[in-house]
Amino acid sequence: MTNEEIAGLLKSELTLVDVRVKSEGSHFQIIAVDNRFEEMPRVKKQQLIYGPLAEKIADGTMHAITIKTFTVDQWKREKLFHS
């Protein structure tokens, strides 16, 4: 599964504002952006993102996953900070 396919799956399944995926082999870094993350506990955020990926995790396609979640405003600030 390509980074674009993973981002598309997460974006369509979860109706997220934005998704960025980087990978190296079976290790993936996912950045998910949506305002629903504002009031959500960290564990719930992780579970939400893992849900649509469960099959790929179970079959070993995706081995290690790092997830960062942001609200839209947090993501704007994050992008400004790193530019």
C-alpha cells in the first residue's frame, strides 16, 4: 500500500481535513488533521487512526506506526513553526 493510498483511506474513512503519510519500508509516520481531535484523549485519537488500518497491521504490511494528530489551528501553527 502506498503512502497516497493510506492517506486516501484514512481521509475517506474518517473524513479528516488532512492526512500526511511518510514511510520507510513497513514503518509509517502519519499526521492526521481534524478539529475532532481537540477534545479527544490521546488513546482515542490513536484508536481512531488505527481502525481503518487494522487489516494492514494484522497482515504485517504496516509494522510500526507513529501517529501525530492536530486540530486545524494546531496544524497551521506547526507548519509555520517548521517553515
